[in-house]
Amino acid sequence: MQPTTSVIDISFENAQQVLIEGSMNLPVVVHFWSPSSPQCEPLFSLLQQIHQQTGASFTLARVNMDELAPLAQQLGVAQAPAVVILKEGRPVDGFADIPSPEQVTETIVRHLPAPEDQLLAKAKELLAEDQSVEALNVIREAHNLAPQRNDIILVLIRALLNNQIADEAETLLNGLPLEDQQADFHELKSQLELLKAAAESPEIKALESKLNTADDSAELRLSLAIQYSQAGRNQEALELLLAILQKDLECLDGQIKKNFLDMLATLNGDPLSSQYRRKYFSLLY
């Protein structure tokens, strides 16, 4: 059997890390094989197909029983081919015979995490790596699949705050039930308050005060909209620019339109993006 990029060959050195520690995060499907058993190759090919079809939602590993017989014995495997599925450090399922492809698939799939749980884990991983934009896109997918899951909502709020999207984060925070207002909730609440304080910068206050004076102009409103956008006050920014576009689509030689569309592009996945894109298109037709 030739190694592939989608399988981990188990050795005495990596067994603990892959089979025990690794199965705490994802199920580990272990294929026990022997070079002397011709039945091993087609079963392994099937496992690789399932691994690919499920989006690598489990770890595929293999054990050469001729080299690691003691490890096989620890998991109750006496001969090859065999499959053992590990979750949270212990075996939960498997087979020692050769079931049909449908039975193999069914056995594995019933132990896989739900799609929203896979997305939740990925979003947490991205946040830990400071990839906030990517994390927000992923956790929005999870939220769309399971909109009532408060554990997903908490991660969505964190991603929103990391992307300085204060309004949506505040709405979600205020909608959480009391039983979920624990340590994570209060930490996010504090982060929101800091973001809102930063959004009231002296530059913003100065521009806002000019709106009620003779200095009010399209240039002033554009400057204020940009400041709002940078502070995470996206709806206010879009409303300012939309009001100008409703009067003149080519105001400032198209600069207002360009900044409006640029803001929408940065809000990809945000409900505001769809809402204001529809309003913009209504001006065109």
C-alpha cells in the first residue's frame, strides 16, 4: 500500500497523539491491514472515498498489523482487514468482516459530527489563528444551519466584534437567554462596550456636529460615512451614502457610489449587505 496525503500511518511514536488526543476533536477511523491480506486494499480505497466525500470530517489512519500487533490487540483486533472507530479516546464502533460499501458508509457517517458542529470547530480554529474575516464567514454558515444554537451564536458574536460589526453583535447579545449569560457573555459585552466607545471618536463627533451647519455637503457626509465604517457603524455609514445616491447616482463623479459599493463588498455575508444591495439596485431600475 502506498501512502497518501489523506491517511496517517500509525507508529508507536504517534499512536497516542493521533488515536487518543486526535479523537477528542474528530472521529478517527483506523484501518488495520496486512501486506499478506489481499482484501485490505479494496477496503482501504473505499475508506478513502468516504473520507473525501464527507469533506475529511474524520481522521483516516491505518495500522500495519505485521508491525504493530500489540497495538491491534489492545483495540481487540485479531486479524486484518478490520476497522475501529475512535471518539474521545475510546473505540465506539467497527467491524472485522467485509460489509457492503453501503454498510461501511453508514457505520462511519453515524459517528460524524453534524455539519454545523464541523463549521463551529473550524470557526473557533480560525479565530484562534486571528483569521477573523474567514471565521465570520464560516460561523455564519453554522448559524444558518442551526440558528437556535446559542453556543454558535456566542462564537458568531465574537467574530462580529473582531470584525468591528457592533450593531449585529449587540442585537445577538441582547437576544441571548439569561442561562447563557455566563463568563463568555460578559466578556463579549465588555468587548462590545469598548468597540462602541471607540466608535464615538473625536473625529466622528466633529463631523456629526457639522451636519447641522452650513458646512453640510456630500464631501462631509462621505467623510463621516468612512469614519462610521471604520468604527463598525456600518448601517449608519450606508444610510448616509444611500441618501446621497437617491438624489444623484453620480455625485462627486461617482465617488459616493464607489465607496458605497466598496462598503458592501467588505460586508460579504452580513445581512446588511443584501439589504442595502437591494436598495441600491432599486435606484438603478
